[in-house]
Amino acid sequence: MNSIPSVNLNDFISGNAHSKQKFVNEIGKAYEDIGFVALKGHFLDDALVEKLYAEVKKFFNLPLETKQKYEIPGIGGQRGYVSFGKESAKGKKEGDLKEFWHFGQYVENDAKLEAEYPANVIVEELPEFNKVGQEAYRMLEKTAKYVLRALALHLGLEETYFDKYIVNGNSILRPIHYPPITQEPKEAVRAAAHGDINLITLLMGAQGRGLQVQNHNGEWIDAIAKPDELMINVGDMLSRHTNNKLKSTIHQVINPPRELWGTSRYSIPFFMHPISDMKLDVLDVCIDNNNPKGFDDITAGEFLTERLIELGLIKK
């Protein structure tokens, strides 16, 4: 496969059984073949997207010492600001050429999870920043719910199988700023080749060249979304849960050509995580004689901790 398939969520929620099945078939095939789709018909409207980007740019334009007061020690970067070069891909020593922010879950009616998750960090200098971030978080979470419902049907599960695991899930909205490149970056790139940890990732800002996906032949192909599309990919948790039937694909963000080094790039992924107690044990429907069980049993919380240690974000 040499391009990213495009699908429309309106087909799934149209109320038309034929259109709904068409969406299930298309997204299921895409996730088995390459692990990525470009999705139209999501729940983010243009005005909200515009407001979010405006607030994100205002935040990253703040002086470094102002941003650094929102860098919270001891929580593995799960909320607030993470400064330039702090995160590296698994197995990579060079830090990625990016800085970012994390909005986390806004827990409702669950004291246990409220105690488990770090609190969201409020930016005093920007009164709209957190409000707009929360609105976008909710719309992306809603979009992700319907994508997972379609995948449940594709796998032969009950449609709402994932619903109970994603309510108050440990999801993260991550506005990223890739600053202008000021000197030869040697081995570092904007985001080194990696797979995502979570169930699925919904990415805003994949317009223009930069994001690349590795197909089954090991070739890197450009993943460029249209302005009205989100790029959505399978993460390692879902790949593991489905015995690798749905593919978590390695992807990267390459550095721009030298003539564009002076420009910033912004992207905003939403990492859909389940609650920590969700068992990621391989689904029975994904095991057969040709595909024996390929992964040990583990919970989502245990898997996340393992991966944050590998990424250098939390210490053993």
C-alpha cells in the first residue's frame, strides 16, 4: 500500500445500514493493511480548530522561563509542559526536536480515577487556553468512540465493547511545537520513528509534508491529510489486544528541506487511552491455528508504565 486511505465517519453514523457497513469494511481493511486512515466527518468544527491553534501558538510563544514553570516534576510529563528535546523515541538517544503540552482527562463521577490521574495544569497567562483545550479534548474523544465502535464490529465484537474502557480513560491531548531548526541537527529529527503506546491516535495538523508511515515493505510513504481530515492510526495497545490483526505502524516526522528550516510546525495528536484496569489480553476472536496468541497478558496501566520508562519519561 502506497497511500493512506480516506474514510468518512458520516457513513458510520448516518443511520443507513449499508453506509455503516461500508465504513466498517473500509476502516477495518485499512487498519489491517497499513494501520492509518484519513478521517472526514469528525466532531471538531473549523471554529474550534482555529481557536485551539491560536491558543497553542500563544502558549509556545511565551518566554521559556514562563513555560518552564508549567513543567511538573515527578509525573513523567503526563500533564503540563515538556521542554524541547526531553522526549526520545524507544531505543534512540537523541531527543526529538520538539516541545509540547499535555491536557489530560477531565474525570467525571469517579473519585478513584481522579486520585490516580495527575491534575490538569492551568496556564494563568492565557485565560482561554485550558477552556479551548478541554472542548477539543471532548470532541476528539467523541470521534474516537465511534471509530472504536466500528473496529469492534470489524473484529466481530459487540459494537459498544470499548465504551466502558474509554469513559474517563487516561487519554492525552498533546499540542506539539516543532521550532525552527537553527543548526545542522546531526542525528535528531522532529519525531524519530516510533509506534504509539495507546489504543488509537487522532492527529490534527498532518497537512503538508512531514509525517511519514512505514508500509509492510519497509518503504516510507507520506501521510498528508486534507484540511478537513484527521489522521487516525492504531496504537500498540490495540495491536496487542487484537494479536496484531490491526497494525500499529511505525511512523516519524522528518525534518523539512533546508530552505524551510526557519519555519515552525504544529501538530496536535489525541492519544486515546483506556482506563488503567483494562486487560489487554489477546482477544479470543483474534487467535486461530495460523495466528497463535502472540502476547503475554497485561493491563493498560502496566503497559503504559513500561513504555514511559523506555521513553525516558519516568525513572525505574
